[in-house]
Amino acid sequence: MTHPAFEAQLDAYLDDELAAPDRAELEAHLRACPACSRLERRRRALSVALREQLARFPAPQTLRARVRAGARAEASRTALRRVPYWEALAVAASLAVVAFGSWRLALRGAAGEAITNQVLASHVRSLMPGHLTDVLSSDQHTVKPWFNGKLDFSPPVYDFAGGGFPLVGGRLEYVDGRAVAALAYSRRQHVINVFLWPAEPGRTQGPRAGTRQGYHLLHWVTPVYTYWVASDLGLAELRDFVALLQRGDSAAAATVR
Amino acid sequence: MESSELERFEAVVLPHLDAAYTLARYLTRNDHDAQDIVQDASLRALRYFGSFRGTAVGEGRAWLLTIVRNTAYTWRQRHRGDTLTTEFDEERHSDTVADEHPEAVAEAQSERAALRRAIDELPPEFREVIVLRELEGLSYKEISDVAGVPVGTVMSRLSRARRRLEEALCADPEDR
């Protein structure tokens, strides 16, 4: 038996992958050859060292959440394909009424530029491992109360899992000189961050979209909140998401009145 | 997709995320890329889940690891240059050693660091067979499925990888 062939056989033997006749032959050789039995001892020691010393890496909680959220979103997206044609058409028509202006109109001046950069930086930072959420939950009734005592307003939190944008969680951010709510939603492998804080009165404006460093940013102001949305998701799907948010807000406003 | 199908997917795939992430970490040597690869691979797994017919726990694991491995290799081709030069955090996983005997700790840590370095310096084709065999305990047949090579190749890669590790560990004290 040549040496390299023997070495591979020995490894297979130690891995319990050697067929019985070969095993008997190899064991006989090991008994007779001190050099090969030294090799066997070294291999056993290596295997023990590897099993004891090599790090296992448990999947981080955020990764688990992203995978689960992504799977849910993907599953509901493929389920959506089965909705009747006329129904899909009606949904598309209702979304089309959400008008989008161009970016420049929304962000005149250095103040607007500064906020844009802050939102973008917060979004990018949130995508680094472990930064996406302070409260990790797909349950809006867990996320919303989490903000109590942390902000001077109680942000609206929705669960759009049915619409294919499951809630991932929430966290605090600091934008425009104040603490703001950041909510993370997901769509397939994409993360969508929603930043919001109370609006100044009389500044209401419709959604505007722009792109920075490959991320889409959307901004609008309701009578109650200033909204920013950041994501690498395609603009068409982001607009669907914004439409869901707007419908959620107007439904909430209707129940208050 | 039916919700029962999603539940089956979660039952078959999610228990193996630790194994998936460990393999991705060893292949990329980078936390951030490993997370992206596992996420990407899970979604691919979901899309092809209809074609997965396995029932045993081990089958789900080998199937997910195959997808993770292929995703990592595609990823490496696409990002050639960045992922290979990303530095690997040397100390992070050295903290589980008990601290009552400083000398033993130092020795164990240096042994661990030397092993880590030796593993990192292996070509990915060798690194993956070591991880799949020593950490995950996969059989040669399962490794051959995951890596897409014949069982004979698995056997010779494992043997060559181990020889390299032995050589690296024996040579190491003189380096330090």
C-alpha cells in the first residue's frame, strides 16, 4: 500500500467509512507498523482537537428573524399570485392613484439634505448585523407598547404580513435633532425601514421618491406624522408598501373622528 | 404557497440554521456575508421546497447545506476580491475557555487560534469537508451530495486537508 493511499484509507477507517475487508487489512497493518500507528494517533488527536476547539457559530437572532420574515413574505407573495384577475386589477387601480413627485421638489435646501443623509445613514447602519431592531417582534401589539416612555408620541405600528410586508421589529433612532421611531418591515430578503416623528402643522405633502447610494428613499408628511421610508426594494413594490401605510393611517384617523 | 407548506418548510429548514450559518461563516470568514448567504439560501430553499421529498432530519440538513454551499460559491464568484480579503476576527470565539488556570487558558487559546488560522488558510474545498465532517458529522455520502463531488474525492480531500492541518499545527510553534 503506498503512503498517500494508506493515509486516505486510514482517514476513512477513523471516520468509520471503510468496508469490512479493507478494515481488517488496515488493522493488521497498523499492528505491524509503528510509523503508521503513530500517524493514526496523530489523526485521532487532530480530530479531537478539531471537534473541541473549532468554533460553531449559532445563527444570530436577527438572522433567524430575517429568514422567518423572508419566508413568510415569499409564501404570501406566491399565494397572492392566485388571487382572481379582476381582484388583482382592482388593487392595482387603487394603488395607481397614489401620486409620486420628483425628489428635488421635496428636498430643497440644506436642512432637507441633512435629514436625507441622516435617514440614509440610519438605514445603512441598521442593516449591519445586530442593528436592525431593539424590539424584535412581528406582533404590532408588542412593538407599539415598547415605545412607551421612550418617545413623546406613540407611533402607529401595522402588521402587513397579509400584504407581504411582515413587521420585523422596532428601534429608536435620532434624526433631525430628536428621537424618532424606526420600524423595520421586510419583503423577501429586503429590509424596509420606516422612520416617523410628529409633523409640524400645515406641512402636509404627498410622497416623493429619490435614490441615494442605491437605496430608495421616500418621504411624505401627513397631518400627524413626518414619514421617511428607506429600502433597497424596487420602487414599484415600495410604492405598494407606502400605499398600505397610508391606508393604515387614514383608517386610524377615521376611527378617531 | 399553502400555509401548511410554509409550516413544513419552517419545521424542516429552520432547525438547521446554526449548521447553515456555521458553514457560511467558514466559507466566507465573515459574519456579514455569512448572514446574507444564509438568508439568500433560505429563500432559494423555500422556492425549491416543492422538489424536496426528504423526511429524515439529516436529509433536511444536508439539503439546506447544499444550497448554502452553492450560494456561497456563487457569491464568491460575484464578489471576488472583497470576501476573500476580509479579515477574520481572531479573538471572538476564544471566550468560552474557563479562566481559573491562566496558563492552561493561554495554551488552549493559542491552540485554538493556531487551529483557526490553519483552517482559514485551507482552500475552501478543503475547509468545507473539514467543517462538514468534524463539526456536522456528515457521512462521506452526504458530503459528496453537498459538495457535488464523488465519494472518492471527498475521501481524498479530507485526507489532504487533515495532513495540511497537522503540518500547519506542527510548524506553528516555530512561527510564533
